[in-house]
Amino acid sequence: MELFAERLKKLPPYLFIEIDKKKKKLIDSGVDVINLGVGDPDLPTPEHIVKSAQNALIKSEFHHYPFGAGTQEFRESVVYWYSKRFNVKLDYKTEVYALIGSKEGIGHLPLALVNPGDYVLIPDPGYPVYKSSTIFAGGNIYQLPLTEKNNFIPDLDTVPKYILNKTKLLFLNYPNNPTTAVVTEDFFIKVVEFAKKYNIVVAHDAAYSEIYFTENAPISFLSVPGAKDIGVEFHSVSKTYNMTGWRLGWICGNPEIIQALGTVKDNYDSGVFTVIQQAGITALTDSQECVAKTRKIFKKRRDIFCERLIKLGWKLKIPDATFYVWANCPDGYSSTQCVEKLVENAGIIATPGVGMGQYGEGYVRFALTTTEDRLVEATERIAKIKW
């Protein structure tokens, strides 16, 4: 009897676990590794958020099963933050649900919506969980190419009608990982019209909305009229407040879609630890100066790294958002070959574009999740490589 389920055979190795394994192997062998691979901010969680969790931890009433959608106070804090940040009105009772990180919610959503054989439209390149969650649900994947020619925005008009008639779900992610692209309100308006026409659920991943470097802040998908009729938005404290390890996010938007995901979660987990929710309340409702400070740090890192890479002859668009740099590989190198060269000749870990989808071939993603000095050193090491 075959030990493992067939669905596991359909999954590619999870990219960021493989990158972490490679990093640890290099470190064990004595290499001074500069890790620009996984998007895990090196900055500490702000002190006032940590203190909030410390104060909550000693309260015995927070030590029980949290169950369900999250505490009323946490969901109200999401409502407050969305109203203040995006001018989006939400009902905490039906339109907000706490998640054990947005990744968990994204991973479970297809189980709530997708029947075997249904199609899911997935941006390519994109966050690997969109694909793996579809595979787990037995859905069929239709890739939406994100190309430089189209400013890394999918052309929805190119999807064949026979696919659209079988499509249940569309994943989107802006500001985008890995391409760093940002979209305008006009695109989201078109998405709403498209989704309503073909009766498709839209799931927008907005995890990077607060890491931007322009005067105009990225907008929420839910700020577009009609978006809540057909869609939901995932968000998280991970990138905004340097809380990746805390595992706290939420889904908000259409109540029926949220209820469906909640049904799945009720059968998989017992909710988000209340102490973590208390920290999230503090993050969302207290001063946002810490977020502005984080943006300044990443902007300076972006400027230093991009300027030096460009001087070395690398082709790239200076990102307006996220803490990534999406660069063209040197001529004659595939993304895998490029990353291998960086590792073997410079001790630099980066992400091959093809690892995030076939249309990522020809690119490499650098994460600006280390100090300015280390980024300078990384470019100095890259300058010594013979391409």
C-alpha cells in the first residue's frame, strides 16, 4: 500500500523551506551567509506591542481555547484600522475573522469554495500557497502571467471563456510579491466587473499594503464599489509590524465567504491565542509611527541596494512597494543558475524567479531583510562574480 496521498505528489517542494535548508547547510559548513531569500523582516516587533503581549500573558482568562472568529475587541480593532487606513467600513460581527497568519487562511480558502475540477486563477509568478492550496482542494490551476510588458498585472481578457465558466476563485496580490508591482483603482474596478460577470470569488492578498515608498499609499480591494459583493481581502500584522513569528492575520469582506472559511477552520483549529490577539489590538489601534519608521528603513535599504546593483549593470525597476527587489538575471543565466552562482561565489541566498512560477524565469528576487552594511557587502561580493 502506498504510504502517502496522491495529492502530495502533485506539490512542488515548498520553495522557502528549501531556501532555509540551503541557508542552514551553508552556515554549518562555515560560510558567512547573507540571506536575501525569505521575506522575514530582521527588524524587531515594536516594544509597545511586545509589552502588550507580556501584560496579557499573565491574565488567566486568556489561557483558554480562543475558538471562532476572534475576540470582539480584536475584530473591532480591524474595523477601526480599515476605516482609518482605507476608508472601508466593515461589520465586526460578520465581515472580519481572525486567522493564524494570513497564510493559513489563504491555504484553507479553496477547501471552503473549490470542488474537484473547478478552476482557480492564480498569478504567475506568485506566492506558492495559492497553488498548493488549490491542489489540496482538488482544483485545477489556470496561470495568469505577470509579465514586464503588462507591468506585472494580469490580462483577464485573455482567459478563455470555457475556463471562466468553470472558475470558482481568483487570487490577486498587490502590492505584489515577488514583482513589487502596485495597481490602481481602475484595475480593481475591472476585477469587480469581471468577477460579477463570471460569478467568481476574488481573494485579494494585501499583506504588503503598508510597505510602500510613494506619496500615494496602495489601496484596499474592498475600497472599490461592489468588491464586498464578490470578494474578500486577507491581511496580516506580519510585514506591517514586524510580527511574522506571531502568526496573526485576518480575512475581511463578504460575510458568506468568511462564514464558509470559518466552517473549515472550526474543523481544523481552535482559534488564535488570545494573548496574540491582544498584541494585535495594540498594533492596530495605537500610534502608527512604528510603521512609518519601518518604511523609512526599507526605503533607505532599497535605495542603497538598487543604486549599487544598477551601477554593476543589473537591470531592474526600482520598487515602489514591498521589501523586495525583482531583478533581471544577467544575460545568459536562468534564474536557477543565477541563484546558484550567487550562493557558490558570494555566499548570498536569493530566490529564483522560476521557483515562484514559470513566468518568473529570468528574474531573481532579493529580500531587503538585512542591515544596510550587509546589503553593501552583498553588492561588493556580487561585483567580484565573473558572469
